Amino acid sequence: MRRERKTKIIATLGPASGSHEMIKKLYDAGVDVFRLNMSHGDHDNKIELINMIRHVEAEVNHPIAVMFDLQGPKIRIATFKTDRVILHSGDTFTLDLDLTPGDKTRVGLPHKEIFEGLKIGTDILLNDGLVRLVVEELTDTSAKCRVEAGGVLSARKGVNVPSVIVPMSSMTEKDHKDLTFALNHGADWIALSFVQRGEDVAAVRKIVGRRAAILAKIEKPAAVQHLDEIIELADGVMVARGDLGVEEPLENVPGIQKMAIEHARRAGKPVVVATQMLESMVTAPTPTRAEVSDVATAVHDGADAVMLSAESAMGDFPVEAVSVMNRVACRVEREPTYASNIERGALQPNATTEDAISAAARQAAGTLNAKAIVTFTTSGATALRAARERPTSPILVMTPNRAIARRLSLAWGLHTVITKDVDSFEEMLAKSKRMAVRHGFGAEGDRIVITAGVPFGTPGATNVMHIAWISAGDQE
């Protein structure tokens, strides 16, 4: 199935969408990548979902990517003597390592590493930022704080420390088990939570190698500060606006989103915009106007993909949510302002043969009104460099590697076909034209632009561009 848009759609599976029938409906509505949230459900449930996704993939005869989203460390307070306490602005409230049930004056925080990173004046956010504390006195085992913004607090609520690089790994024991499981069951993308620095990505890369692609979630201020080094070490990034909006002032989040898209695109890495895109559709059949504008903005900004979370995992209208996202993306991409935005954001190619060929292909396709850019790739690198150029023509990617084909499902504008590699220039031309016709990218009399590497089958060796006409004999 050829999509009529270049921006991809990711949908999270959950109780509302955990059947073969629903997964097929979601794919038909527009889903390109299915996300499995490792914060919920067990491994047996995930195996069932993977099997159903692969059955749908076989039915539609088109690669579908599976993303495993690791939970990451969850920093939470301990318990209280009562169901809840109420903190008032100006109160004194202490966090400490004592796990004795707390009261309105103190509560346990069983994370010694947090106290190692605190300083006098540090802000501490509780319960998704609804309660804000400021550290006034500090020891190795406790932090006496002033309540800056009061509110209701109950057991096990989350803790955020925006201005501190927390000295703890982005991987918990659970994450290590989940990662091993994901790699053993064909994960295409691993979404990594609690990323603060490039070292967090590098540590996971040592485990993953090239068995899957790593998507670093930008959800902490420290990650924003180290954005470029994270992008360099990861295969892509996700702007996880939910947690980011807790630790960053809300007015900063749109600018961070735009910056992440720009930096990731410059590096030729996919970037995903996620969280609360169509949140009202968890319970309503139609979104708000503001939500539609939010999705449209992400598409206008040039995001590779937009993501649904609760909307598709536990909402009452999962298929409708995907359909709305699909319609919005299709509509935005037809607007003249979209093309002008993309053109204004055109990037200078790096001083490499691959970038020179990709940039030339984009320019040639635009000048000649070519119906498609056809690219051959074994590692996926050529296809990603083609996507980086954001051409007006669609990109038809051919690869013999099923894992690479699935992985590329996340990247902007790529329609990937799994096919045998070519051995000669003549075979390359014939297959390009034949596949362009077969997949609806051209017809007799149309021109296509072809890029490949010679000698054929050599990863990362794109050095050829050819312009071809489709003739009557190419219809078979």
C-alpha cells in the first residue's frame, strides 16, 4: 500500500488495539510503525502483539516497523501514614532516605543518587510538577525544602529534578531484561528513556550493536543541552513532550521541538514528535482544533513521524485517531506553504559523494518533475540521505535486507520494497522502472531519477545518478 503522505505515523498498541483485526485496521488507516510500551504488560503479551503485527505485514506485503519503548528509571517518593497529605506554599517539607511512612513534614525518597546531585536552591518537582519544592538545607541523606507551590501529595508520586544531571544509568534491571527480550524478538527500533547525555546512548549501543536502531527520547533538560552529541550517537530522536513539559517551562517546549527537528534533519537522522497530539480522542470521536493545529505544526516543521500514545493504546477511537492524523498530514503536505517551508529549510550537502548524489537527485527530480527518486540501499544510509534532502518527489527504496526495510518505515518520505540486489547497470534500470510502475510511482512517459552505488551491493557507496524514462515495455 502506497501512502499519500511523506510524514509517518506511529501508534502505540494496548488494550484498545491488541487484536489482529484492530492492528490491520490501524495499518489500513495509516500506521507505519507500531510501538510497544514496556511500561505496561508482560513479555507474553508482547509476543502475541509481535506475532499479530508480522501476520499483518505478510498480509499487506509491506514492511512494518516494531518499536520497543523501554520504561527507564522511575524516581518516586515512598509512602505516607495517611492516603494523602496537603502541602501549603511556605511550608517546610523534607525528603530523606528513611522509608518510614511520611506525613505533612517529610517523606522517604529511596534514591541516594538524587541527593548526590542536589544543591541549595535546586527545584524539585513532585506529582508531574503539581507540587514544587526548593532545597534550603542539604545533607548526604536528606534535603530540607521550602514548598514553593503546594498541593495534594500521595504515595509513590513521581519526582523530577530539572536542573540536575542525575548520576544514574538510563537503564534499570528491568530495562536490561526488556532490551534482551526485544532484541531476541526482532525489534526494529529501541526507544531509550531517561537519556541525559551521549554516554547513555553509547552504553546501550554496546548491547544493541546494529541489531536494532536506537531512538533517544528527548525528555529532560540535560538531553536538550546535549542534543547534538545524543543525535550523533543515536539513530534517531523522539521529542517526548510529556515529561519534557514537566521539567521544562511549557513555553520552551515548542521551540525545543523545532530545534530537535532541525538538528536531527541536519544530521540525516529521523525525528519523532510525540505525546498528547490528539489527547482528547481518548474519549471523543473528534479532536480539538488546537490538536489538529499541533499535528499540522509538527508536519510543517518537517518531522519524520508523529506518534499516538493513549489515543491508540487505550482510547475509545483508535482507528479514528489514526485517520485524523493521516488526513491532517496529507492535507498539510499538499499546501503551498509546506513546500516553501521545506525549501527554506534546504540543507547544504556534506562534502561526501553520497550527499552530492542525493542533493543532485533532489534538484534533478524537481527540475524535471520526476515522478519518483529510486534508490538502492543495503545498509539504509543512502535512503536516509535521500530523505534528508526532503525532495518534492516520493522516494522509492529498494533493499534486499528485510530488517533495514522495516527500520526505514520510520523515515520521512520513504516507500521501501524488499527485493533482490542488482548485479549490473542494465538490471538496475530495468528493475527501477518496473518497480516504479508496479508500486504506483510512475507510468509510461514518466521520468524517474535513480541513485545507486557501483560496484553494486557495496554498503555506503552511492556514486551514480541516472535519469530514466518509463516506456511501454516497462509495464510488466
